[in-house]
Amino acid sequence: MDAENPAPASPVLPRSFDETHKIRFECRRGIACWNACCSNIDISLTPYDVLRLARRQDLSTTEFLWKYTVPYEMEKDGIAGVKLKPVDGGTACRFMESAGCSVYADRPTACRYYPVALLSLRRQDENVDRQSYALVEESHCLGHREPREITVADYRAEQGLPEYDELARGWRQLILKKKSSGPAVGKPSQRSLELFFMACYDLDRFRSFVASEGFGRIHDLPDDEIRAILEDDVAAMQFAFRFLRQVLFGEMSIALHAENTEARRVRLAEQRARIEREAAERLAREEAGDLPED
Ligand code: SF4
Ligand code: SF4
């Protein structure tokens, strides 16, 4: 299941609605389809999902990613994503047990949302996303036959989603912004994919990067902010989103050391001048070669 990112051919009903809409659904222990949804997974993780699951297993994000996830490129926009890795040679979730989900209190956003699909929409002229929802009706899921009616707002609250969505907001906005900047910006470089991957999902590696001498030489961060990033997972994650907005979209919110900024500016200007000079020389050589002889 992938309630967050329904594919075009998925059983997501085409109708979207807001939080006040009532759905008829209940998942309960003892239902005949118990665990059917967790037996065939396709679950994308948010950065906060990765953090919660890694900390639950007492793992660094690097170890968790290696052991429990597979990387993928989200849609065709060159955005790095991670999915839960199913059991070896199968499709079931590694956290599924006969009694149910073994990581229930820290289960990912997509598992909490199911069978509701979150649709984040953004208009070209807007910098904020609007949320709407759709219903996923898969034939194996008998929860739709239960008599309980519940609004999407109450369902989200029941599933602990307000906190998860709040903490994933910066990440979703980055994705929407990257998608809406589309082909004009072109295919992102391998380096920008890797940076996005590290800052969003491998928070412990991102922390080491922030603590490195190279980062400190360029960025001018107050000591208390560095301390918060090093000690507090959520502060580090929010800073990672800020850092990516600055690096990918030029939204400057992290101060740079002036002398290094100037040195970078001079280096880039020299580099640009060299590229232009080489291009002009190449053109001149080509034109000379192309000229008909007298
Ligand atoms: S994390 Fe839990 S709820 Fe989600 S697919 Fe795995 S077992 Fe099911
Ligand atoms: S009711 Fe749906 S969500 Fe609940 S166990 Fe069955 S298939 Fe999974």
C-alpha cells in the first residue's frame, strides 16, 4: 500500500475531499483481513518516519536506512526518496507480526493514513501547499464494510497524524517546490540528489556534516543553534529543510561568513571567465577552420 503517493492505476477513488468529509471505515483486531495490507507493501517514508523508526530500534539513521529501506527516485523529478524494504524474497513488511504491527507507536505516515490518501496540491503562483484527501479502496481491505463513520479530521487525529504532518511539512514543501520548478531547472545533478538524500533522511550523517570544519568555514551559525542541531533530532531535521531551501532555491536564511563568501564569489567569477574564454577560443578556432580558403 502507498496511501501517500497513489499511482495512476491505483484504487484511489478519483474524488478528493477536505477534512470534514466522512468516511466509513474501521480497522480492528480480529477482522478477517488482519495484516493483509502489511503483507504487500509499497511504503514511502518521510524524514520524520525515518527518525522515529531508527530511534525506536536504537539505530543511527545511517544504519536504519541501510538495514530497512531502499532508495528510489520520486516520480521523474529527480527527488530522492526512501521506501521500507520488504522481507527478503517477499513483499511483507519486516515489522509485521501475527499480532499486528511491531512498531505500531512509531509506524510510518503512510500506514497511519491508510486508507486515506493525502494529496498535496500547489498552484504555480503559490508557495504554500493545500491539503486534500482521497479514499483508497482495495478489495482485500474489509475495513470499508465496518459500520463506523468518521470524519477525515477525526481519523487523522486518531492516527496521530497532525504531529507527523507538521513535522513533514518542510519536506513536502521542498518536494512541491522542486516539482513546480520542473524542467526549467533541468535534471538535478548527482550531487544535489545526494545532498537531498543526506539532509532529509540520513540526519545523523547530516549532523556530522554540520559539525564539520568545512561547514563551519562557510556558514556562520550561532553556538546555541549548532548545539540544538547536534542534540535535538527535530531541530536538526528542521535545519536540514532550511539548509536545502538555501542550497537548492537560493532562499537565504543561514548566514555565511563574509570573507569566505567573497572568496567564493571571486573563485566563481574566475571560473566563469575561464569557461567563457575557452568557449570563445574554441569558437574562433572552429570559425577559422570553417573559412573557405582564398
Ligand atoms: S510498519 Fe507496521 S503498519 Fe506499516 S506496513 Fe509495516 S507492519 Fe504494517
Ligand atoms: S481492515 Fe484494511 S487496514 Fe485493517 S488489517 Fe484489514 S486490510 Fe489492513
